[in-house]
Amino acid sequence: MEDERNDSPDAATTATSTEPAEQPDAAELQKQRDDYYDRLLRKTAEFDNYRKRTERERLQLSEAAAADLIEELLPLVDDMERALKVETGTEADPIRRGVELIHKQLLETLRKRGVKPIESLGADFDPHFHQAVAHEPAEGHREGEVTEEFRRGYMLGDRLLRPAMVKVAKG
């Protein structure tokens, strides 16, 4: 009876169904591997670009917030400079010395943060950095030269925080 079982059609189909499925050839495996590797490279590059973009955006946001705060502090610097221009009669006045110290510390703090004053006196008028509030004929000065500075301008790195308010010589 055992012989009958082995010769039956069911036994023949069972034997063929347990054979392993046909293996993909080496070329197909190579192509699949290359496809996965290409995807990996692309995803890695996308992630690297995303990381760089978010870091750049974070820095820009941080710089914008710092610039806003510094812009609000500049009128205080102006007020201190005006107060220091007033003659009180005595240089040893303790209030004046206190204002001078605070002014010096504030300017040092701004300098550490990358804030630079715009040097205007004697420079040629530049509408990107100066705001002309007066034009006067001035002997001894060339046409377009800044002869007086009413309010100092400031830069934060390459960014203009505030233009300088100036008087410009006419020819």
C-alpha cells in the first residue's frame, strides 16, 4: 500500500509544492541593492539639507530677536550721550560719573553683541547708511560730505539697525 501512496497524483503535487520558489538572479539582486542604496543616499541628503535649513532659520530668528531688542536700547544710548554733553560745571559730579559708567558699560555690551556705530563725519553721504535731515553750503567741505551728525547710526554685523541722521554739505 505504501507504493500506491507514493505513486498517487497527490504525492506528486505535494513533492513539487515543497520545492523552494525560484531564486532571483544576481543581476536583479544587484539592481535592487543599488535602488535601496540610492534611496538611502537621497534620504540622507534630504535630512542633511533639512538640518542645515532649520539651523539657518533658528539663527535668523535669534538674530532678528536680538536686533529688535538692540533697536529698543539705542534711544537710551542717545539720551545718555545727550545727558553727557550737558556741562554741569564740575567733572567730579558723582551723578555724571555714574551716567558715564552706565553709558560705557552699555556701549561695551552692544559691542560684544556685534553692534558697531556708523562713522559718518567726513564720510560721503550714502543713502543706505545715512538719513539727510539738512543740506547747507559749507566751505572747506566737498559736495555730499557729511558735516554734522545729529543721531548716530548703528550696524549689527551686516544689517543696518538705524541710519545716521546727518547734515550734508552742498557744493
